[in-house]
Amino acid sequence: MIQVAHVGVGIIGVEGQHAAHASDYAIGQFRFLWRLLGVHGRWNYHRIANLMLYSFYKNVVLYLTQFWFVTKNGFSGTSLYDKWALTLYNMMFTSLPVMVLAVLDRNVSSSDYI
């Protein structure tokens, strides 16, 4: 029995549904495991990699302009952006693209990969 795992996959079988009830994902046969790991795992990996790059470049754009403003201002401590503008920028450019990518991004179709 597995004691530590990131994701639990239970297979419904002859022994009953005890493993399926205690798991994160339940599948009926071993042949469905390939689709779960191969297709959905690949899509998830691709989405997470794009999200990390997107977040990095979003913050670089935001704070390099802020740094440029501070150097031209003599390091006085004034901010280029209002607090509400920063909040809306982070909310709009962090939540909306992530939701769109989560719904629409498929780099390989499931029929091509299987």
C-alpha cells in the first residue's frame, strides 16, 4: 500500500471500491491509466510551464518600468503606479489568462497522443 503520494489513483476492481473511495482519481481498468498519465499529465505539464513563464515575464515588465522610474526620480521612493492600478494589473493579467489557458490550451490532441 502506498503511504505517501502526490496524487492517488484508485482502480475499481474485484476487491471492491475501497481504493477508489480513498483516491483522488478513480478509474475502472488499468488501460485508462495511460490516458490519465500520458494525455492529461502532458497537458498539465505544458500548462504549468507556460504559467510560470507568463508570471515571470509579467512581473519583469511591471517592475522594470518601476525600476526605471525610480532611477530617473533619484531613488526618492515614489511609485509610478497607484495601489489600485497595481492591484488591477495583477488581477487582470494573472487570473484571466490563466483561466483562458486552462480551458483552451491543448498542445497535442488526445487522439494523436494515444
